[in-house]
Amino acid sequence: MPRRLLGVLAAAFLGTATLTAGASTASAATSTAPSALAPLKVAAVDFHGIVALSNCSGSLVRTPNSADSDPALVLTNGHCYEGGMPSAGQVIKNRSSSRTFTLLNSSGTGSLGTLRANSMLYATMTDTDVALYRLNRTYASIQQTYGTTALELSLQHPTAGTGLRVVSGYWRRMYSCNLDGFAYRLRESQWTWKDSVRYTSSCNTIGGTSGSPVIDAASGKVIAVNNTMNEDGASCTLNNPCEVDEAGNVTVRQNIGYAQETYILGACIAPGSVIDFNRPGCLVPSGA
């Protein structure tokens, strides 16, 4: 999982080739056969709303109920927090922050500008692996200046079989795969995460992809945040998460990646871009 932050060896190997937008996106064959049914309308997933951190990826996000006048929010992993990875059981809330984020253009080939946080609203690696920053600008201000909008957080549990796009702002690279299923518990070193999303093998994420939004390819909504992969086939160790079922049985899936669902955090976001743990559907740990 820490290698998801930034893999030095991976960077040396991939070089500038990894900076090509959508480099690993699967291309679909075009059928010329007529159809009696109207084609399914699929949202075009690109790099709008995607940000790069100094060590990770992230996204500009909002809920369906956010107001344009609300301070904008950036989503990434808890293990990307600039203060260091939270220990098991630790919840960090409402810390002052001046962290900066590079906002990408929709093609991922350039930068629109720099966004700055004034608060780290929430970060944890307990039950999930998320961090949420509040910016010093509103959604309306960002759209007016940069002509880009935030990605919408889905407030529904994701569904197995869903087509996914994992969009890395750090590498300016997009991965395509499907939602293979869910891990009842995902254990890595001292951390345990609940109901984690498991990818099919084509989302072979690398260092620097931590915090990338996992986007439903059909709706364009964020359903999870990318956080880890079993790299070496080891069991339940650092960079080698294992799945634990309800009976305690352990399964290791080498080279398979995982993400943490975000609807449990999205439900906590109240008007004004604050966290309210008493809101219906808010399921992230509240801490002491």
C-alpha cells in the first residue's frame, strides 16, 4: 500500500510513457451490426476534476446535495496524509492544512492551475482508507476560473460487475477494469478495511496511483478510492493485503488491486462542506 504512493522503481521503469492520458484504457471494438435497441448512454470518463498530489493522486469531489457556494473538497487516501500514515484505530479530524493540488485539464495532458487546502477535514486508515481536504475556494469559484467541475460522489453501495475507470492524477493515466467483487475484510499489516472493492486484473495499479478516484464508467460518479494491491503474493503484510471472510478464512490474490468505497464518507458531508457523523448513512469511524 505505501508503494501505491509513489514507486520509485516503477517510475524509473515507466518513464515518460506513463504520462500519456488513458495509456492503459482498454479500447472497445466497434460493431457495425444494427441494433433494435437504443445504445446504452455511457458517461465519458476523462481527467476533469482530477488532481495530483506531491505523492499521490486525488480528485475534486462533491455530493449530489452540495451547493456551488460550498467550499470545494479533494478526496484521496488516508495513507497520503502529509502528516504521515494514521495508525490502526486513529481518526484525524479538522487539522489546519495548506496542502496544494495540481488540477488537470480534461485530457490529462496539462495543468489548469493549483488548488490549496485550508483544512484536512478527515483522514483515517481504520475500516477504510480515506482523506478529505477542504479548499479555500468554492465550487463556483473553481468553475469560473478553470472551467471545470467536480466529480460527484455516489451515495449508493457499488455493484459487482460494474465497469470501472481508475484515474491517476499523479501519472496522468487511466486504468480500465470491472468490479470483480468485495472483500469482507481486507487486511494489510496493522490495518483492516471493511467491504473493500476488488478489481479484475486489468487495473494493475502502480506507485503514485494511491488516492485515485474509482469511477463508474456508466454514470461518471465516484464509487471508491484506489488504495492497494497484493504485489508479491505474501499474506497480510505491507504491500500484500489478504482477504478475510466472515469465517476467518484467508485468501491471497497476487497482482489484484483494491479500493475503498466512498458512499460511507459521502453521506457524512453536510452543507458548508463539513463532516457530520450523525447524518444518515455516515458509516466512517468518528474517533474519540
